[in-house]
Amino acid sequence: MQNKRAVRPQVYPFSAIVGQERLKRALTACAVCPSIGGVLARGQKGTAKSTAVRALAALLPHIEVVRGCPFSCAPEGPHCPACATRIAEGETPATNWRPARLVDLPLGATEDRVSGSLDLEAAIRQGRKQLEPGLLARAHRGVLYVDEVNLLSDHLVDILLDAASMGENVVEREGISFRHPAQLILIGTMNPEEGELRPQLLDRFGLCVEVAAPLDLNERMEVLRRREAFDADPASFAAQWAEEERRMARAIVEARRALPQVRIPAPLLRQATELCLEACVAGHRADIALRLTARTLAALAGREDVRAVDLDEAAELVLLHRRRMPPPPAPPEQEKEKEQKQEDPEHQHEHELEQQQEQQPEPQQAEQQPEDARTGEDEGEMEESPPKDEPEDEPGDGESEATGSPAALETIFPVGAAFRVKPIVYKKDRVVRTGSGRRTRSRTSQKSGRYVKARHNPAPTDLALDATLRAAAPHQFRRRQELSSPQDIAVLVRASDLRQRVREKRMGHFIVFVVDASGSMGAGKRMVETKGAVLSLLLDAYQKRDKVGLVAFRGQGASVLLPPTSSVDLAYKLLEELPTGGKTPLVHGLSLGHELLQRQLRRDPASFPVLVLISDGKANVSLAGGKPLAEAKLAARTIAEDPRIRTLVVDVEKAGLIRFGLAEGLAAEMGAQYFRIEDLHARDLVDVLRREVLESAP
Amino acid sequence: MKNHTFAYPFSAIVGQDLMKEALLLNVVNPKLGGVLIRGEKGTAKSTAVRALASLLPEIDVAEGCPFACKPDGTDLCAACTAKAQAGTLVPTRRRTRVVDLPVGATEDRVLGTLDLEAAIKKGEKHFEPGILAEAHRGILYVDEVNLLDDHIVDVLLDAAAMGVNTVEREGVSFSHPARFVLVGTMNPEEGELRPQLLDRFGLCVQVEGILDIDNRVEVVKRRAAYEENPAGFAETWADKEHAVAQRVERARALLPRVGFPDELLRLVAQIAVDMGVDGHRADLVMMKTAKTLAALDGRDIATREDVGRAAELALPHRMRKKPFQDIGLDKTALAGSMEKGLAK
């Protein structure tokens, strides 16, 4: 097939990008020294992340390759099998120089194209089993770019990680066994709004840069001017910047040449190690990257000795995504992977926050502007202002007088500050499900979801044409000979060749929040915090694409405030308007929540239903004339008997002299995970969650 | 939209001026990045988008090219390059297309996939173009865009970001240009859009049902007349429709010459900073929209009023910094910011 590779519209010149110095430095450093290990650019949408990466292509130095080698082998090695054979036979292959490539890895890519697969045409026409190189081969000694890298499906990430750690790509599929070198600069861009990156992948990136748009008016105006000039006439705009581009490209080549001579003085070497220790990084990758980056920056500055400025700049780039909280007790060996999966982003995140707080130490502002505190601006700030135990005075909207007399008055409390919820992850099971969401990966039976790979299936409902053809291809020669009469088709497919597509989707949970809105919740700051807690869980649900429903109970009954929806926005709005007051019809709330879940299960038996009860458990309204508390416990037991439903109780009872522990008892009846509201953001909760939630998964 | 069917004429749509303006702006200037139309059911959203087809200009394409190659362009697809070398490339003109992206579309249909027939019959791998190829140089219309599957949104974003569709799947490796105006409609009650996708829409308008009795009656009357006799109805509106088409044509010709003074650049930047938008896309869209508004008005210089109107179209969906805040524009804040920007 004719690969039309040349589709690259005129690219905005690298040197014409206004500001974003740190990003440009990181990218340049990687172009100078590929072993730094690539760049991850995190930041808001529309901040020239992709533009900068794509522009980098023009600045990549030329590389010398074995002429005609599909794997871009370097003459000095490592070599692909073909080149290795040639050299072993005493041949000195001819070479040529060409620019290093920037290869796009699109999100919709399938495994066969990333790692490479059987060359269909060669197989059918010549009966030869031959590898058709994939993207990893193309990107060897160049850049592999993943836009929105946090959305890349996990199976592709796995392939990337394998290749990155070994420096080679091993293909074992469709009867092909092949390995070839794959050393690439991995560059990723992402918007953290859409979810975080897997820690293993995060650690693979040598450098990390946070990108934000400048607030300086003149800079913004310059962005506008240049962009408009570029859009109006890309070619002449590029021509204007050609000289500057050439200068940068030369600087990169020169720095690359000078790099081996650059030395780090002993005191700085020591300082580099101290920096890494201070940041509590895991492993030695950071140390190595830090030294290499510092040397590269010195080389770029035309010096042969590393100075403190280089080291400082390098530390900002290398340590940003690796910083962790001190000092995690050494986990047992087999837990290490899980540990990384769950804890690293938190550690790193918290540390970033510390930095942020240092930069802008304005704890009072949160008090002066409760609105900011209660809605939070982004994940970062959310955690920055966790619900305080002794926080600012009552909401101060003139509604606070009601808090002292929690009986009859109806009050609307503001939503408390949100905090980041520890990841709640369920194990993948083997039930085939439908739906879309991001929390738990699951195989899906619908003809939707990402086509992951193919599997042998003599009666496929979702034919994987490419895989089927590849399976059939090697047999064509023989099958044709067995035919009695010639037929006008090129490929004879037998049932044994048929392949079914395996698709994968992330399944969202269906979470019903049952929220206590009774008068007792008005006491102290409970409702404010409760709303804050629900908001936090909602935010988590949003990022995981869960479906949520909201049930509130107060006064004489419960009502469904929010029917199952994936519009978490709507849920937030309702939460904001949710009034508090009256008695506590806990049993009503529980039954209604249960009913909602059952309805959902009937419609979609494969969903992951979760019931979250947020209450102090002080039931005082009866549904059937019995004792309110006993009834509530009965309802809890009924829910516990349904094995499909997972439950979670958030106790909002204030820690004080007298604790009733009613919600705790209820949680026990329900077989629920139990948290006190003040624990929900505590660090040690990670352990609890891992133990409780992961192991309770079916 | 085929030409021989009679779509409801654009000019015959009652009210909904903001939506119509936003659509026209995108017809005049495809670089605005499309429009997201938010509103309840039955507010002429889809009708307006389909009606747009007849106002779209004709474009030069290579005959029979599935990728709508520009005959004189430098980035021809492989087939067209071969044809050009053999001297068999036939240039032709056709109307810009409005291509539907159905909510249930599969990834291979959207991106393109392995050509089944060529593979089976000839044992060759060919790329069968998908919806993105069809939409190149045209309008990609997604009704109920908020119901689109996540992974489809991902690939859509990928293509929209680059203007190129890169396919690396099912044994096929192929890329082709895919620049399109993205038009989406949605009912916010059924769930919100992901911020990343939201930001890809240049403009955003909110439509509401018409409350004025007379206008409502007019809506029903016109609809009835159209359904009874589409051809006749189209005939009645032909003049008005022609006038709109001409206005668009003139604006398009004028657009490259529209000036944008420095003080307006400053104003745009000031508004973007004050309103706390992410990144630079809002700034760019505001500027381009203001220029296009001037062009539609027949002026060769943009004014502060243009910037104000542009802000109202470009900012509503970019204002929220968090998933839960209401989508919408704080008009008082905007007015304040404009004052500030102009005072300097």
C-alpha cells in the first residue's frame, strides 16, 4: 500500500513560539541528548504544547542510517537481524544521512501497527512471512509523539513501556518472531483535566514541564499577532523565521558534539544527589536524568563545565514529576508495583502543592473568599484547601444562625471545599460488559470500544479483517494448489483463519449517593463538609466517567434528586441547592437508593453499582412503624444481601466526647467500607482502600 | 446534503439570530473552529445546520478524489499525485459538503479502515477512507455531540488538533489531511461535553425555544408551508436565500483585508486574562471572530463592538475552570473587562 507519509502541513516554527521557555528548553535538551528520556508536557488546553512538539521535528539533527534498512539501523549498531547478518558476513553496508523522524502515535492506533505485524502483501503474493515494521520501528532513533498521552489505551502503554525499558521491540505474533532496536525519545502532551498518567509511564519521561498561558498582555498580543501572520501565509511566515530556525538547529548539533566533553565538578555532583534525595525520588532514574540534563544544558550554553544554574534548571525539569512525600515505609516486594500505581501520583501531587503553597502563601484568602474555597479552581487548589477541622466561621451568608438550632429550620449550606479522593480502583473481571466510563477496564461485547487485538474464533460476530487475512495469508500457496478450479480471489479464507476483534472499554461505575439532609446535619459544619465530600467523590466520578445518582432524605421522606446521569454537572448544581432541615428518615433514603440501583441493574446487569451513604446514622423516622434505627439496619442488611452492590459509608458524626457510632454500626450491617469524613482525604486511607476495595471486588 | 432535495431555507428560520450568526461566521471563515449549539430539543438546531449547506461556497477538487484534493495544491494524495504526473487529473468544482457523524459511528468508520474488497480479491492493502476524509474542507456535523463515545471523541480531537487524520490500525498505515469545521449540537440535560472537546469548538451559542406568540405562530406556519410543498417554499425564499449567500460571498472576499488595530489586540488579551480562560485559543478565536463579524458587516476594520460580540460567542464554553461550574458568560464581568481594556 502506498503510505502517504508526507502529510505534514506547514508547521509553525519552533523559534516563533512566544514564551514557554521551559518547554522549549526541555524539548531542545532532548533533541541534543536523546538518552535524557523524553519530555512530558502537562498543562491547560491551547497552550502551544502540541505546536512546540511538532515544531521540534524541524530541529532534530540528521542521523546516519544503513541505506535501505527499514529499521533505521545505525552503522555502529545496535542492528536489526538483517543488518546484523550482513555485518557478520563481513560486509560494510552503505549508509546515508537523513533527518530524524517525529512519528505520531494516534490514540486510535491498534497493537499490530504499533509493534509491527505480518506483511500481508508479501505473505499472500510470495508466501513469505515477513514483518511489516510498525511505529516503534519508524520512531527508532527519532521521536515518538503521543498527544493526549493520558488517554492512550493501556495495552498500547504496555507496549511502549516494554520497548522503552529494553530499547528494543520484540514481536511475537502471527507466527512471526522478530526483534529490532527501538530507541526512541518519547514525547507526550496531556491535559490533567482528563485524568492522570499511569505512574510507570510517568516515570519513563525524563523531563516534565507544566505549561500555562502567560498572563502578560504584551506576550499574549504577540501570540495573537504571530499566529494570525502564520495563518494568513504559513510559507512566508516560516521563511521569516528560517534563519532563526537554522541557528537553533546548529546550536543543537554543536551541543550534541560537545556533550561528551562536558564534566560536572565534584561538589555539584554531590549536590545533584542531594537534590534527588530531598525529593524522595524512587530509584536512580532521576539521578541519571538529572546529571545528563545538567550536562546537556551546559553544552547548549557552550560550556564544558556544569554550573549551579544548569543544575538548578535541570532539577526543575527532572524532579517535577518524580517528587514524592518522605519517607514511605519500605513496602514488601510484591506490593511494589501496586504501590507505585496508587501512591506515586499522590505523593507527587502533594509535593507540587507544597511548592504552590510556598509560592503563594495566602491561607487567609480562602477565608475571605469562601466561594473560592468551596468550589476550588482545579485539582491543585482543591487539595490546597482541604476541609479544615477548625475552619473559618460559618458560611457567612446570613444562614449560619440556623446551625445552632438544627431542628425545624431549613437551611442551604454551601458546598465545602473539595479534596482529591484517593483512587478507588476495582479489579478487572471476566464479565463481558457494555457501557463507557474510565474507572475500570473491561472487555466489551458491543461492537464499540477500542479494537485492541484479535482472537481466534471460528464464528466471529465482529470480524477482525486484518487479523483474519494475516492468519490466512501464509496458507495461500498450498490452498490454491488444492483447489480444483481457479477462482477470482486472492485470498482463500477458511474457518480456522477467522479472528474476532477484542475490544476494550473503560467501564464506569454507577454510583448512588444517599445523602442525609436532616436537621442534625446542620449542626457544626457537617453539611458543609458533607457537600464537600460528595463534591470530591463527584469530581472523582467525573474523571472516571461514572454515572451518578443522588438521593437525599430529610423531613418525612427521601427523594431522587438526580436520576442516573453522567452529567455530574447537574449533580453538583443540585447539591449546591440541597436544603438541610427536619428529621432523619434514614430508612427511606436507603430503600430508595437501593431501588435506584436495582432498577439500573435490571436495565444493565453488567454495571458496577456502588451505594455511598453519607450520614451520621441518627435515624428517627420510621417507614413501616417500627423503630427507626432497627428499620434502617434491616434496610442495610437487605442491601448487604445483594452481592452485586458494593457499599461505602461516610460517617459525618463529629469526633467529640460522646460518639454514638450509629453510622459505623450501619456500615457493619451493610458490609460497607466505613470512613469518617475527616479520614476521607487522609494519607493512610490509601492502605485501607487498597485492602478493602480491591479485595472486595468479585 | 444533496442538492436536489429541498432543505428548509436558512433565511426562513424564525429568530435564533445568534445561532444563525455563529453559523454564518463559520461559513465565511472556516478557521474559526466551528460552533457548538446548546439547547433543548426542537429549537431548529439541526434544521439550521442542514440549511447551511446551500450557502456554502463551491470548492475546487480533483475529480473522483476521496480526499477532496485541491487540483493545484502541493499536498496531493498518492492517487492524485500519480494522476497529476500522468496528466489525467481532472479538476472540477463541487459544493462544500456537510457530513454527518452519527453518534453510533464506529472508530473504523470515522477514521477509515482496510479496504475489504481489495484485500480479499487482490490481496492488496488499501485504505478505505472514512468520515474524516469525507469531511475534509467541509463541515463535520455531530448531532448530540455529548453522546459521542469517549474513544470516538479522542480520535476526533486528534484529527481536529492537527488537521491531519493519522491512521495506524488494522494493518493500515495512512494519513491524509482532515480540516473541517466542527459543528455540534447538544442538549445539556443529557450530560456535558469533556472540556477538551468543548475547547475545540470555536464558538458556542445557547438556543432557547421562542416565547413570543406571534413568532411561534410564524414558525408553525412556515414549517407547514414547507412540508406541504418544499419546492414551492424554497422558491418563495430563493431571493432572500440568494441575498444571504451574496453577503457571505462578499464577506469572504473582504476578510483578508480586515484590519485589527493594536488597541483591540490589547482588549482581546485583557478580556482573556480577566475572564480566566485556559490557554490562547480563546484569544485567537475572539480576534478571528471580531474580524469576521466586521467582514460580514461589510467593514474593513474591526471595532470594539465586534470584539464584544465576539467575546460573547467565543467565551461561554471556555469560562469554566472546573467540571461543575455552569457553562455561561458573566456579562457584567465582561463589560468591566472591556472598560478596563479600553481605558489603557
